[in-house]
Amino acid sequence: MSLGRSDYDIVIVGGGPGGSTAAYLLSKFGFQVLVIDKENFPRPKLCGGLLTYKTFRLLDRVFGETESSLTDKHILNFRADHYEVFYKDKPMVKKHVDIPFLFVDRKIYDSFLLEKAREAGAEIIEGEKVKAVDFSTTEVVTSTGERFRSRFIVGADGVNSVVRKELFSAGRVDAHEWGRNLATGLEVFVNRDEMIKAIDHPTLFFGFVRWGYSWVFPNRDVIVVGSGSLNAANRSDFLKSFHNFLSFLNLNTERVSRIAGHPVPYGNFLHKPVSENFLLVGDSAGFVDPITGEGIFYAQRSAELAAWAIRECAHNNRNLETSYLHLLHRHIYPELVYAKKARLPIFTVFERLGYYPVKLLLDRMGTEAIELVHGLRTYKGFKKQGEVDETISF
Ligand SMILES: Cc1cc2nc3c(=O)[nH]c(=O)nc-3n(C[C@H](O)[C@H](O)[C@H](O)COP(=O)(O)OP(=O)(O)OC[C@H]3O[C@@H](n4cnc5c(N)ncnc54)[C@H](O)[C@@H]3O)c2cc1C
């Protein structure tokens, strides 16, 4: 399909879960797609690797992959059917769950998705950084000076997105919303034999950081230990709190991997991440749950919506801004907006009142909260199961 004199129909900057999902779908729709990523895959990505049920529904809907097919292909590396929550050292909840928590190693997961996009027909350039966007010609410019022209440009280049910064500098997207609500995620990887007890389920800890939480997640070969919380609420205490958490787990920092950190957009999602033929998906638009920090689903879901919006624009001559915003307002913003409103009372209760009220809350609403995480109910329609709308219409 040709859409004029452009070299490509769509150039996607970034080949993480967001970029690969958009590339896969757009290639399947018949467009000529180029993905450019600064890394060579497989590349490491700091992450807990937890995938929720709503992500599995998307993987099935978009890629035709199921839990069983992904297990056979060694993409899933751990399955847990219960979880635990602590307030500092005090246990609060330990529950069995009907829908399991599934874990991936991002190096493998991201590579798998990018391969899917390649098989669908997308061209992929690895190891080349995009350093600028030329709005007048709809081109991206890479660090080697190469220019790639296309009709649409998708920024899927993560939380430090160059495409977003370019849209900010050109005054095309409002930068005002971005600065506040950034968080930091810190993680170490621990060999299983360094842990005092065998870890076979995810465990969350409140009370070690403010406006956030800490976690111990099982993987097949290693245990992922991390903390994520709002920068503004923790300031310089962040690393110290993480060391306290590691000491609490009896982990010697010399026997775990080096502490690594990465920013997380934690409630600073953009309200208009689109301008003419340029749009942002995933972390680059700040699409991460402002309470749980879940971002893989939102990266892939916004990419799915972006692909449909581009298709609608190219095939039916609809305006891209209107189409993408219509889908975001229907499927992404209600969740992020309600979660952001809900987190003030939630974290205030956690921090001011401590153990007993939180335990009471989790005892009463633990099952609903897990269903919410998995996408079986929404923040907005919390009281009712099955409010989730997966259809795409304009
Ligand atoms: C410590 C931590 C733990 C987390 N744990 C979880 C979890 O358990 N579950 C969950 O759902 N989410 C988790 N998240 C969030 C999740 O990792 C992100 O939301 C998700 O990776 C976003 O996907 P993306 O495709 O938008 O961006 P990314 O995954 O960041 O991919 C962006 C891609 O763009 C490339 N890129 C960047 N800049 C350029 C450039 N200039 N030119 C070319 N390429 C470029 C990068 O190399 C990268 O491949 C965690 C985050 C952190 C920091």
C-alpha cells in the first residue's frame, strides 16, 4: 500500500512492547512499517516482568498467543497462583488467586514481540538512535545522520522519549503535564540460593517507601527485588529506603546484582499525545497505572489503539488526532484518571494509619483489587465485574 511519496507509511521509534505491537498490527493492516531502536535485541530492560490477565487477552486478540503457546515457546518463565502483602515486617494477606500471575524476562519477551513484528513484514533497524524529528518533512533523523521519511511517526521510545521532547520543544504537545508525578523504580536480581526462603509467589511490601511499594517477584532462575515510588514524596531518601528493604530481606548488597534504576511515569500521562501525523504510545505518553505502576499492558493497549487510529485515518480519511483521542478517551483515560484520583486516599490511609486499616481494607476488598489489576473490573466501575470494553469503534 502506498500513501504518497513517503519512504515508509509509518516510522516507529522504539521497539519495546509498545513499538512492536504497533508495528505488528500496522504491518498486518498492509502498511510499510519501519521500526528503529537504539539497542540491539535481545536487550535488557529493567522491569518486574509481571503480566496481568488483561495483557494476555491482548496477546491473544492481537498476536494469537495464549498462556499455553507462550509457555511452549519459553516466553513465560514463572506462574504463581497466590500472592502475599506485608506492611513492613507484618503479614497482611496471603491469598490464592484463580487467575495466575505470570512473569516474563523482558529481554526475551521484548525480543519475541519484535520478531513477531518482523515476521509480519515490518523492517527493523537495531542499534541506531533517533536524535531528532523534522516536522516539516515528517522525517526522523538518526545519530548517523540518516533521515527516514514517512506519512506517520509513532513515538514508542519509552519514558525518556526523544519524540516526546521534540513535540514539547515544537509546542505541539503540552509539556506542563509531564514534570510532576515522575517516579523511580529500583531493582536488583538475586540468585535463588541467596534468599532465605524459597520464593514461589509475588509479595508486595508497603511501608518501606512513601507513595509506592516494594516487591519480591519470582522468576525461574532469579528473584527480582524492587521498589518504586513517587520522586516528590521520597526525594533523597529513596536509595536509603531501598537499602533498608534489602537489609530487611537479609540480602547482602555485595551478593546481588548492582542496583539499577529507571524513571517511571506515575500519573503524569499526557492528555493529548498526538499532533497532526505524530503520536506517542506507552511510557513516552506516560501511560502507566498511577497506583500499581503497570506499564506493559498500557504500552501494548495504546499501541493497539494507535494502529487502529492510523488505519482509520489512512483508509477513511479521518483526522488522526480525533481518532486517537477518541479511542484513548474510551479505553485508557478513564482508568488512569480514576486511578490517579483513588491513589490520594489509598496512599494517605497506608501512610497515616498504617497496619490495621490497610489490613481491614485488603481483607474486605482484596479479591476485587486483584480483579481490578487483571482487568476484570475497572477503577471507574469498581463495584461491578465485567465492565471492561475491548471493542474498537469510531
Ligand atoms: C523497575 C521497574 C519495574 C517495572 N515492572 C513492571 C512490571 O512488572 N509489569 C509492568 O507491566 N510494567 C512494569 N514496569 C513498567 C514497564 O517496564 C514500562 O511501562 C514498559 O516497558 C513500557 O513499554 P514501552 O514500549 O512504552 O517502552 P520501553 O519498554 O521503554 O521501550 C522503549 C524502546 O525504545 C528504545 N529507544 C529509546 N530511545 C530511543 C531513541 N532515541 N531511538 C531509538 N530507540 C529508542 C529503547 O531502546 C526501548 O527498546 C516497570 C518499570 C520499572 C522501571
